[in-house]
Amino acid sequence: MREHPWSQKKCARDIVGSSHYSTTIVTGFSLIELLIVVGIISVIGAVGTPALLSQLPDYRLNGAARTVSSTLQFAKMSAASAGKEYRVEFLLDTSPQRYQLQKGNAFRGSDSWSTIHTAYFIPPQVWIDHATDYRGTHHTGTSIIAFNPTGTASSGGVYLENNKGKLRAVIVSSSTGRVRIAPEW
């Protein structure tokens, strides 16, 4: 049987010289070893924290772009499966900016919309610079991207920016309803 490198075997009979003591094994780390490991972890944390904090706005921007894209794709799938029109309405004047998912039946002549999810918020340090839809480009007000049960969509896009000037665009193709994230505008 191979011994563990950190264990120190001490037998009571070896210490006292008598054979009626039981054998005990003392294992573990010394205080010095633990302090060295804690020191190494502290140095790595101190070096890595500024790098992580400088990348946080980029992580938020990418996360916001993925969330907007997922919401648009969910609206597209819901429209196809329910046979009703779904749309995402971007509210550009609110603080913080947000968007909401709505269901309607404009495809069949109705003009009423019910809100499915009222508030998807844009994270801090990220904002919608502008949005486009079938009515044009919007820096204020609302912008709407709608999906029909046939899989087509109103063309449009949402253009996100963070406080470091990085850009992401979530673009919807009108003919196919394809939603994609572009790294730049």
C-alpha cells in the first residue's frame, strides 16, 4: 500500500517503545501551507479583478444583444405556432429602456394587441442607440418589429451601444424573418 505524500505516520509504540498502544495516523495541511495557498489565490484575484471589471460593459452588451435576439426569435416561433401575429415593441423614451412582447391578430384584420410580457429591461451601461422598423429610424418613441404566422416579418433592427462605444445590431430580415446579431452597424 502506497502512502499519501502529505501523511505523517506516527506510531505511539515507536514513541514510547511499548506494543500495547494503538497506531494513529496524523494527516492534514500545516498552517504555513494553508497561508501560502491563500496568498497565491489573493494575488491571482488582485491581478484578475481589474481585467474582469474592464470587460463587464462588453459582457453586458453581448448579453443584451442575445436577450433581444432571443425575444425576437420567440416572437417569430410563437407567431408560427399560434397562427397569430406577435410583435416586440421597443420603448426608447423610458428610463431604463425596455421592450415588451405583444400578441395580436392584425394578420386577420384585428387591431387589438395584448401584452404577453411587459418589461424586458436593457441592462445598465447599455442603451438602444436607435431602432428601425417599417416606419423608419427611431431615436425616441417606439419601434415595432412584428412577425406574421407565415414566418415573414416587418423588417427592422435594434442597435445597441455600451459606455465604451462598442456596438451590436440585432437585425430582422423581412422576407424570411431571420434574426441575427451583427458585431457592428
